[in-house]
Amino acid sequence: MTAPADTTWTVPATDAAPLESIRFHGLQAGPKLLVLGAVHGNESCGPKAIARIVENCRAGRLLIARGEVTFVPVTNPKAYRQNTREGDRNLNRDLRERLQPVDNEDRIGRRLCALLREHEVLLDVHSFRGEGEPFVFLGPEDNTGPLEPFRHGAAELALAACLGVPVAIHGWLDNYVQIIAARERLNLPPLAVTEGFGTTEFMRFAGRFGVTLECGQHDDPASVEIGYAAIRNTLAHLGLIDAPAPAPALTSVIQMTEVVICEAAGDRVAQGWKTGDRVPAGALLATRADGTAVTAPSDGFVIFPSTTAKPGEPICHFGVASPRRPL
């Protein structure tokens, strides 16, 4: 199937639709890159950006000279067909190879994890519902700790810096552990740390690296342009195409340090915050149902404010300026 540059992909009207991948093999040695779109089905910027890239590769306007690049434009066909975030559940949580899959995301996960293992680098293209600037999620610095051991921190940060977006955020699993503890304190059904694992966490545990790019709002045409530019930049950064290496674009690196949990119906986030907004110490982050104010513990940033949080879910995350900087 050839996808014109101004359209996106279609999938069969069945829950048994296969995953489609498109792979280009350079004739010289180089790294193996995997680019994913529509891990969440209502995030169409990835498929649209990938469609343009693939068309340019097929037409010879973009030449993969080295290594390999594999595109999976629609990673969750059922959710994409429904235009919903999930098919049966969130594919980007609890991602692992299940011997006995029981739902749509389990079945995709078995194939997807095998595909992730075949590659060295991952670019996972997403978008978000609320307002805010595009940003990129990356993993921890090199470490041998029990939560997320890693040894490609510098390479992953350099990848994040090349994409063309100004903000990078890290610390997801550390904050997820806080969510688990809060739910236990509130006597809510428990979560396991594995439920915080998505595509990039799987890559790191497999000895590889990757980033999640959040291109902007779901239906904003600009998000497609962000995704398209980021894929081209990644190809240039890794040397898969003959093009100048993109200059680092990050102006802010944020480390997630705390999470504000919804403890009761009626807890609500303060109005007006967007991911990446700077806040001074003492700024109002949320208000409890009983009127208690939850304020910023220091100068920092608001991350993922939610107006729909239920008890046990994050109202928002809080982060501070990270000591990490692009190389």
C-alpha cells in the first residue's frame, strides 16, 4: 500500500488486523531504528508523519544509506480504527511478552516486544489531549539500581535533543512508584511497578534505548509537522541518511520529583496549568475536596495536569530543573 503524503493509514475493520511494518535497508552498515505511530489509537500525528516519510523514501526523495529503519505506522489497529486511546486497555502500560494473551493489547504486545528487541533505537511518536508545548520523554541517567538500570543515558539524551522540541522530561518510573505507594495508603486496588512499563521502558530493559515524543494536541496539524521533522532529524542524527546533524533544540530538561494524587472525589487541579508551565514555590497546584490547598514545594514545573483524575490517579505531577543537559 502506498500512502499519499496528505493522507494517513487505514486498517481492516476487524480486531484481528495484523501489524503492518515498512522497513528500509541501507546498503552500508549502521544502527537499526524503529519508529512507532498510534500506540494510542486517537493519536494520528504518528501515522500521518510516517506516511510522509515512507512516501519520500519510496520516491527517492529521502535515501536510507546506512543501517535499517522500520516504521510501524499503526501500532494498535483496534484502537486506531475506533479512534480511541485504547483497544481493551492501555498498550503503553504493562507492556511485556505474555505467554497466554487475553486481550487486544496482550496480543499486540507479543509481536511488538519481539520487534522492539530487533532494533537498537526507538522513536515512539505520540500526541496529547490538553494544551501545552511539544516535549520528549526520556529515561534515567546510567545506573545499576533495581528500578530502571540503564547504560545508554548519554546517547538517549542526545537523541532527545535532536528532535526539534524544546522540553525534555524524565523521572516517570520514580513517580510511578509514588503512585503505587499512594494507592496503598488509600486502600485502593494495588498496582505493580510493571504497569508503568511502556515501549521505551521495554527498550531500556532489553539493553537498548528510545524516547517518547509528544508532538502537541491530537488534532493540531502542527503536531504532524513536529513528528515529521523529528523523524527526519532522527535519521540524520543516527547517520541513516546523508544530512547535516541537527543542532540540539532543548532549552529545558525537567526531572519529575513528586506526584499529587487524587485522594477523594472533589479533589481538583488548579485551573490553567499546562505541562511544562513554570511555577514558583507556594503556587497552588490543586485543591482538596475539603478546601485544603496543595502547593508547589519549590520553584518548578507542572506536568500532566488532569481535570478528570479519580481517586488514586494523579491530579498532576511536579518537577524541577534537571541537572542533565544535552551534550
